[in-house]
Amino acid sequence: MRFEEKLRALRVDEEKLSVDEKRKWLLENNITEPDFYYELKYDIALKNNILTVLFIKDDMSEVRCGNHQGIYTINYDIKNGKMLTVEDVSTLSSTELDDYCVNFLKEKYGVNDDSLNVFRSHRYRYRYAEFSYFDGNLVLYMEPYSVACGAAGIIAIPVN
């Protein structure tokens, strides 16, 4: 039974309780509520009719056992009215981009061949779904655990 359902089942008017009263009531009734904590950071850039938005979500929830980051990007060509893909902005072919990223991951993060095989097995669009493109500079992003250990954090691969 979810936390909200437990409160309703015991006919406690949640809205009338202060935060301290709710915590006290939860403790008295042996009900634990996971401690959820999220932080959203963002960066917005606009130049040459290209809008780039970078979102980083930090999930520091008790249930996730520490800080876990997620990344999402939007790259929009205002003049042409379309979302951009890596193919639209990269001067490298897909093979050249793969080779560049593999070499970068090996050199900077010491990523092993098994992780790189997993990386290469993802469809091309999935591998490079998150990127920023600002003023002619392309940066690819990968979430923690995608190819390296979580302690590496979000991996940023500058292409230019």
C-alpha cells in the first residue's frame, strides 16, 4: 500500500497536519515514507537561431542510495523550426564519431572493451541522443553507468 493510501485508509486529513505533526504521526504508527530529494539544474543558450537547453537531474533519494544523475538535452533550430540531431550538426560520419568517442572513453576514463562493446551495440541515435550544440561546438553526453562506473558522473565528450 502506498504512503498516500495508508494515510487515507487511517482517515488522517493530510492537509491539516504540519510537516512536524505528520512526521510524528508517521513514527507513532510505524509508517515510513521514503525521503525523496531531487534537484534540477539547467543551462540555456541561444545563438545563431539555435536554442540549446541542458537539464541535469540529481536524484539524492534515500531509496536510490545516493546521488544519481540524469541528463536531458534539447537542441532546436528556431529558423527552420525543427529539433536537431547529432547528424545535423556533426561534421564526422557515424563511424568517425564512434571511433572518436571510443578513443576518448578509453583515454580519459579507462573504459574497458566489454563496456565499449555495449556502447557500440546501442543504436546510433540512442548513443548520441543527448548532446549540446552551441556556437559550432558539439558536446556529447552520457549518463553515469552507461559506459563507465557511476563515480565518473555524467560523461561529456567535446567533439570540436
